[in-house]
Amino acid sequence: MRVAVVTDSAAGFAPGWSAPGGPADGVHVVAMPVLVGDDILTGEHDDVTAPLMLALAAGSDVRTSRPSPGQFDRVYARLADEGYDGIVSVHLSGLLSGTVEAARLAASRAPVPVEVIDTRTAGMAQGRAALAAKDAAASGGDLQASAAAAAMAARASSLYFYVPSVEQLRRGGRITAAAAWLGTLLSVRVILRVQGGRLVPLERMRSAARGMQRLQELVEADVATRSGGVHLTVHHFGNEDVALALADRLQTMAGSGVVTTAPCPSVLAAHAGLGVVAVTVSAD
């Protein structure tokens, strides 16, 4: 059985990973639109980073949107035409975006069976789930086995955020449940975690140095609870030097574990704002 793997751009693959021979080669990525004023940006990395940074710095209106069901219709139909017998479609948490619902609608009318996975996470925690499905399919796994590999990888992953300001999250309506906890301190630095598919605030910080230190401590504590190897990814937006320094410190802690860095997916950076640092912890 030939099984294809689809995900969305919230997966956070690093530049070059989807190129021929890259770690995500063969994973089909559906772009998630970022709206800056009247402009719709649908790429990643170089196509989006500069205009999104400028818009966030200027306080311009920045929004995100789910891909349309039609985008998934076209991808699923193309993969069926290419001879795939089934598709695993691995997506951003349904509690953060309507993407998974668009994928399910398209799956219901696709020409081949499609298993849609709500990872209940984002970034490379989601990306690792897509890669797990790809590896299972490459090893001869059928549709159900490949989907199960993705779901298992997603459940075994964690995602932590350091956000230097919650203003952009407030504008996007992503911290409504935490409003009482945050009070009116919109300039406060916050550590958040994706838990149960939602963004959950963990701690407030008065300084960036303490915020990064606490982020590192949380990741180290997470890794310490795991018996096997780990993959860590440090996402960044507008502060690559800070992310690289954190990755170096985490590599010392992780030993033989794999630590990589990647730009924060634009659909997440649009809500988290400039200066966000996120760390994913995934099982090897």
C-alpha cells in the first residue's frame, strides 16, 4: 500500500528540509495564509519573514486563516492521481485553528482513504508527527499503521513558548481564557505550554533573561522524565542569536539527543509576535 503524508505549514520544518533529500522530503505541506493588512502571504521563511516582521514591529493588523477545503481537495486528488492508495493528513491543533476541520471535509470526498490526525500541538511537535507517519509508510506500514505512528509521536511531544509580550496573542484572541490571570500586564513576559491542544500560561516573568532561563529549566525537566532519546527544536522569530545560544545550552544537557533550530512557523509567529522562542521536545 502506497501511503502519502500531508501536513500544514504550522509543522515548522526548517528551511531546506522539504527539498529533495531533506528530512521532510516527500511530506506534502499545505500553506496556511497569514494576512497582513490587505495582503495574503502563503509561503514560509524568506517569502513571509521580512514582511511579517515589519508588520508586527509597526503594530499593523496581522491575522491568520485556515487553508480552504479546496486546497486539500486538490492535494488529495493529485496524490491519488500519482498512485497513492491512502493519505495521512497531520495537522495543527483543532483548538488553535480550523485547519483540521477543512482537512476532514476534504477527506470525506477524497478519491482515496484519508486519515486526518489532529495533533493537538504545533511547530516541530506537529512536524515530528508528520515525519513519523512518513517513516512508517516508508517501512511498509499501511494507512492505519502510518496514522497511528503520527498520533503516537504527537502524544509523546511537548511544546513550550517564551513570549516577550502578550499583546499580539490578545489581539488574536488566543489568551481569552487566561485574561484574568494576566490582568492588565500586557507587557509582561510569559511562559506558555500547549496542553490538551490549547495554549496554557504557566508563569509570568519580569525580565527576558529570567524568561529564557525558565524556558530552559522547563525543557530540561521534561527531558529528564524521558527514558529514551529526544529531538529538540528551538523555534525563533526575530531573535535567531538568542535561539542559537539556547540550542547550544540544550545540546550540552541533551547529550546524544538531537537539537536543531528553525524559524517559528509564520502562522504561529503572527500570534506570538516578535521575540518569541519556542522549544519542542519529541521522542526519538
